[in-house]
Amino acid sequence: MEQFWEKVCTYGKLSEETKLVWEGIVKQRVYEKNEFFLLEGQVPRTVAFGDNYTLNVLDINRLLDIERFGRVDVNASGPETLYPDRALLAPELNVGFLKRSIGAFREVNFASQATGRIYARLRSGVPVLVDREALQQAGEDPGTYAALRVIAPGIFHGEGRAVERPQYLQGSDSSVTGPTLGEWGREPAAS
């Protein structure tokens, strides 16, 4: 467990009290080998990346989790009390971080984690491009669908120019897709 905390603390300082609470919660559940963690040599999945002007979002649900983590009761005595009001974990109630991120960038691309295919592009918070087929596929995930209904409801009602052919992050300006940490876009694009 100590090695785990050393790695966590490379990203941020945690109090001893917080560590003890989390350790108590983690130790109360029996985890299967490699159930939630990476195997040695595996590369983590990329959630989002960008530059000073563009944000590329590959996994909306993980960005919603940032808001959810802020709802954790650090004094919880067990997993069942970790979130005092579980109804507040609904995707549409956890878009605050995502909304702030959209407001901080001139352009935001939402793309498939697996292929890099862009299904929606917002510019200054306004939908300007939509790949209806890819959006339908992305919307099959309930969290993605709920979040998009809150942050850009118009994309489901014709707002934004429909693409003539699929666009991919990998094929866009290299300054937008420069080097990234993690894995994404490895599945071949459909012809």
C-alpha cells in the first residue's frame, strides 16, 4: 500500500487522515487481481488532451468523475456511506468541471476513445460540427448522452454543420494532436 501512496503523492499531497480513510475503504473490499489497476507494461487510456486553444475529450465519463470525486465524504466509515446522496452521482448533475473546461478553450472536440473519430466540435461553446453517425454511437453510453444533453443539447436537434465524411483527431493539425500520454485511437477507422 505504501508504494501506491508514493505514486499518488507524486500528483498531489494527501493528509495522513485522508490516506487512512481511503485505506480503510479499499481494504474492506476484496479486489480480484488487476480488477481496477493496470498490468505491468500496460499504458493507461487517455481521457483528454489538447493545447492552449483546443481540448480533445475522449472519455466524458472520466471527466464527470472529477466532479463526483468532490462529493466523496472523507469521513465515511465504509463504501455505503462514501456518497451521502447517491442521486447526486447522476451524469447530468456532474458536468460542472466539463462545463468549465469547455469555457476555458476556444475549441472542444469530442471524439471516440477507440478510434479518434470526432463526433462533435464546439467553438466558443457553440456546436459547429456534428458527425451524426458517430454521435449516435457515442450516445449509446448513458453517461455520455446525459452529459451532452446538458452541455450541448442542440447537437441532438440539428445544431452544428453535419460532416460530409468522418473526421479524426489523428488527421487534424498536428498542433492539436501533438504527443499525448496514454492510449487512444488504436482501433482502425471504419471505411
